[in-house]
Amino acid sequence: MKWLAYLQLLRLPAVFTAWADILAAHFVVTGDALQPVTLLWLLLSTSCLYWAGMVLNDCFDLPIDRRERPERPLPSGRIALRHAWLLGWVLLACGVAAAGLAGSRPLLIAVLLAAAVVAYDGWLKNHRIGPAAMGLCRYLNWLLGLSVVPLGPASFAIALPAFLYVTALTVLSRTEVTAADRRPVLLTGAGILASAASILGLLLAGTLAQPWALLALAVAVGLVIRDLQRTWVDFTPPRIRVAMRHLILGIVVLDAILVAAAGHWWGAVAVLLLLVPGRLLSRAIAVT
């Protein structure tokens, strides 16, 4: 089924993590004064940019995927490479254009995000700084959501937990095929703890105002560490893929905690509900 191949190419379930970033950032900076039209443009923008990143990633990685992941849509021949290239670049352009309809600040952030996506997919992914480059993409996605208001020091600080978290999970993702070295499990765990510590720092600095969110943070960190412990014991590609699925969807949880820490509990619930379609779709379509 051609449509299923395209959904697999787009990694459809993972787009809800990009939505979570935008929604969380929007709730944090607007509170009860939501801007629905702007929010819709930003959700469209992040969707297109995220999907562009997934498609272009597989286009650049085709020689590797032919050896390591022959079941994917491109190496299996279910989607022609030229069609994928065209789709990726069109989605990238649409993502930037949609942000432009939301305003000049979102447009600037979207241009930077598009450049970061292409740089990661095309050149930086296999470099030592690859995980940080992926974290930068997620950081810019948060800034895209925050850009409905002028960006200041607090804006750049509040996106830091997402940068640390995604950088950490990307370290583990590099072992997904070979499972040759357990050390990335420890590095990922350290990165998750650093992300949690940055939220504590934001609370102590007064950037976030609701300390009760630390209870939810403690529970979430405990679940992640337990999952990583299981991955350490059963360090095999299937188990790593399970951990990666949990970590990627865990971005939604992280975003909800940040909204709660900003004092918007109903917004946190709204963000957390994105786990439902993400988890349901991830049973049929891989997120990595």
C-alpha cells in the first residue's frame, strides 16, 4: 500500500512530539490569551518541517539503509528516491511559508530550523556533534512556538530542557542497529538528568513558577531511568528500539511538565493528550 509507505517515511506518530513543543511553548507565553490562528500556522509549519526532516534523512541515508534497514520505504523500492527528494524539499518550503504567515519572528526561526534540519540530515548526523545538532533542531522548534512574542533571555532558557533531552536520546539512537557499546546508555541517562536539573534551575531562577511540577518530573525521570536500566541489561537492537520509542514519545511528557511548571495545568493536560494518538499510531508505524 503506497499510502502506508509514505506514512512510514514521514514517521507519522512522532509528529505529535513536534506539536507538543509548539503547544507547550504557546501555553507558556500566552497563558489564557491563546492566539488560535497563529497557533494553527505554527502547527502546520512544525509538521511540514518535521516531516521534511524525516524524508530528507532517509534520502541522504539511502546507501546506509540499503545495508542496515532494507525494509524502509526507500531501500525497499516502495517509494522512488526522486519522489522522496521532491517531497522533502516541498515540505521544507511549506514549513517556512506557513511560519511566515504567522509573522516575521516565526519566519526567521523557521528559516534557521530548516537550515539546521538540512545540516543535520546531510552532514552532521554522523559527526561527533550530531546529537547536539539534533538537540538544536528541537530547541529551535521550541523557539518557533515561543516566537509569538518577542524572544528574550527567558525564552532562550526555557527551551534548554528540550535541547538537553533530545541531545541525550540521540546519543542512544546511534546504537540502535549495532548495539556494540553500552556506554551511550549511561550518557543518555546523564543527559536526561541534566534536562531535569535544568527545569529545577528554571524554577529556582523564577523563570518557571510552579514547584509542584517537580513531583511529576521526579516520576517521569524515574520511569526513564528504569527503562534505561532494562536496556542496559538487555542491550539488543529490539530492546533499544523500544527504549527509543519511549524516549521520543517522552518528549510530550517533558513538554507537559514544562507547561505545568509555568502554572498552566489545563494546558499541560492538553499537551499530554498528544500521547494518545502518538502511542496508538506507534504500534503500527515506527517512530525511528
